[in-house]
Amino acid sequence: MATIFTKIVKGEIPSYKIFEDEHFYAFLDINPMAKGHTLVIPKKEVDYLFDIDDEMLKEMIVLSKKIAKAIEKAIECNRVGVMVVGLEVPHAHIHLIPIQSEGDMNLSNKRVELSKEEFGKIANDIVRYL
Ligand code: AMP
């Protein structure tokens, strides 16, 4: 069965898209740890990040860098934290999280609630800098 992220890539589930090319897709996390929290995924369904083949993984990291730079410009933060968890969705993804301090990377933190309009504006702001 397709993962929820494959459904997002296919447009069967809506997302706030940040980037798309032949191999990758990036979108805002729907339950963000901070404004601008973005997920970068391969289109190919691979559960575990470190099972992705070397060339694709290199591309994915370089793409994550490019998106992180755009997030830094669009969202006020000290830097963009990078996290890989993958316990909830079995489709590899890199979390890019704008943070002020290391406490902002705590998975137990209360998530930020945003309206559709706020999500849309954040996505537009990030995309402008890509
Ligand atoms: P994990 O697999 O533990 O790295 O977490 C999966 C992440 O995917 C969580 O931060 C969720 O908020 C996020 N997520 C789950 N479903 C969606 C969705 N439909 N759109 C955007 N983000 C999602």
C-alpha cells in the first residue's frame, strides 16, 4: 500500500509544496515543531533514509541544503536544524526545522498550530528564496 507521503506526491492528499523535481518532493510538515518546518522526501518509496542509494542520498542532502538556505531567509531563526526520525511514516524524510535554540529540536515540544492561510504564506515565503 502506498505511504501517506506517496499519496502527497501524487496529489491524492494535499500538501503545502516547497519543491518538486523528478526524484524529490518537499513540503511543510502538517504538525510543525516551528513555522517553516519542512520535510524533504524521495519520490521512490524507501522506508529508511540509510537504505537510499548513495547517489540519491547525496542529491537529497544537497537539496536539503538548498531548501534550508531558503528557509533561513524566509523564517527568522538562528539556523535550520536537521533531524531524521522516521518512526511515524515509513517513507524516508529529512526534517528541516528553523530553530532558535537546541530546545526547539525536542520532539515532545508542543507543536505549532497554523491556519491554512498561514501555511500557504509560509510556503510562498520559502519558495521565493529557492
Ligand atoms: P517521523 O516519521 O517520526 O519522522 O514523523 C513524520 C512527520 O510527518 C511528522 O512530523 C508529521 O507531522 C508529518 N506528517 C504526517 N502526515 C503528514 C501530512 N499529511 N502532511 C505533512 N506532514 C505530515
